[in-house]
Amino acid sequence: MRSLSLLVGASALMLAACGDKDASGPQSKADIAAEAAETAEIQPGQYEGSVEFTRFEIPGLPTAAAAQVRSQMEQAMAVKQNYCMSAADAAEGRRGRLSKLANANGNCQLDQYQVNGEAVTGRMICSSSDGSSATMTFNGTIGATSSNMAISTELGSPASPNVKAHIDMRVTSRRTGDCTAGAAN
């Protein structure tokens, strides 16, 4: 379950596919920051976001238990989220969030990030104190008023080093208009 918590937390960071640049190995923080500077800035306004699971495989977990975990995750993510992107939040924008992510010294490290127009690809590697790991690759598009990202996650655990779980999802957002009066993030 720690791996699933790690996945959900890291995937949330990504809510925040491809160039002709070499994406085979880790990039420096400076290179990632330079790529982030090419990412389209988001416009302030009301947004709707959604998450859809496209693959859910946890080897060794009984079928009924896997179905229950997937169902719980799908129910938690099924509700379209509506939120207001304030002018202040938009000013920080995707570039600011991605730069912070690229410079993070915590449990997750963005180690690849490429931009070609609105097309974006990248990889984030996360680890936890119990030795669990998650490698997330993402690709899709990020525009000024919408995003559409496919996120593929491979989860590992020291308890089963030769067994990897795979959870893939599509995360989308789109601007639906101006923020309503009194709306909060």
C-alpha cells in the first residue's frame, strides 16, 4: 500500500508527448529547468480535471483484492475536479511548478523533461524509506488552457524485487471559463 500512496502522491505532482532531444538518460537540473521554461503558461480561470486508469496490474495480488484496490482508486479519481486557477497561481504557472519539481531534493526526482511546442515527455523516479520505488514516465500535451497526459507507472518493492506492478492513467484538464465568485483552489 505504501507504493500505491507513493504513486498517488507523485501522480498528483505531475498534474501540474515529443521532442527530438535525447531522453535516454537523466538530465541535469539546469537542462530540466531550461525545458520547463519552454512549457506553455496556464491561463487563469475555472478548470475541470479528470483521471482515468488505463492499466492496473499488481502481480501476486489475488484477483479479487486487485479488483477492490482498482475500484477504490477509480472511485476516488472518478469525480471530475473543478478548481479555480487564480491569477497568482497562474503567474507561478507550470514553469514554476516544474522548476520546483526539477529542483526537489525529496523522495521524487524529475530526471527527464522535454518540450516540443505543446508536446511534453518526461520521467520521474520516486523512492520511499522502506525501499519501495516508483518510476513514472509521462507524455502528452500541455497548452495554455488544457492538458492531456498519459502517465505510466512501474512500482517496485524490496519484498518482491523481481515483481513490478504497473499502473497507467490518463490525466486531463481543460479551462471551462472564468472563475466563479468566491471560488477557491
